[in-house]
Amino acid sequence: MDLKSWVLDNTWLADPERACAVKLAHEFEKMFDQFEVVRTPLLVLHAEHAILSYLIVRRVEARLNDGLEMEHDPPKRPLDPVLDAVGKARERWRKAMKELEEYCAKAGTPIDRGLADIMKPILKKAEGVYEDAVEFEARKKKAKK
């Protein structure tokens, strides 16, 4: 299931939003590949929700920006409803991102890894290297005597 075509299927997107959606979908897909996240319909729906929520935030914030008045100009429209909409849109986006992370973690492929998680495979590969090096140096010293 291709995330880009799924997201772009939304007819309400304006051209700049489409361009942003393509970039976001591409970055999500790269991240999914990097962390070997299995593509499932539920994953695609979570990712689409996160992308579209972000685009809604941008659209509402653009409306807020349109309504901001210059210091010397009277307000073009009341801003309280727009500010409220921005807050709600951002909260939906935050929840969508959290749900995407939780889904990936439940699927066994967490995408939000800390330094310890990143270092674990490296340390596993390096296991015993120090001991081998110490042993090698000891044999080298013994051979010189």
C-alpha cells in the first residue's frame, strides 16, 4: 500500500499542501524502511492521519495569519475562534503522531528509539572484542620474553 498515493487521494488538498504531503509521505516511508516497519493498512491509515492532521494545522494557522492585524490596523476578524481551532488542530496532530509511534511499537518496530536502543546492536557486535584485545596483548608480551 503506497502511502503517497493514499494521502494524495484527498481531493481537498491545495497544490502547496499536496507538495508538502508528498514530502512528508516520502520521509515517513524512508523512516519506515530504516526501522523495518512492516507496511500494513493500519500503519498507512495512522501515517495518513498524522500527515493530514499536520496539513490541517498549517491551513488553520494560515487562516490565523490572515486574520492578524497590523498594530495600527483594526482587526480583520475576531481571532479567538481561529486560535481555538489552531489549538485543537495541533492537539489532533500530536495525538495522531503518538498513535503512529504506539502502533509501530506494538508492531515490534519502534520508530522513536533512544541512544541506548541505537547502541544496543553495536555493543552486541563488539561483545568480547575488548577481552580478545587484552588476551592478544598478553600473548604478544609473552612471545617477546
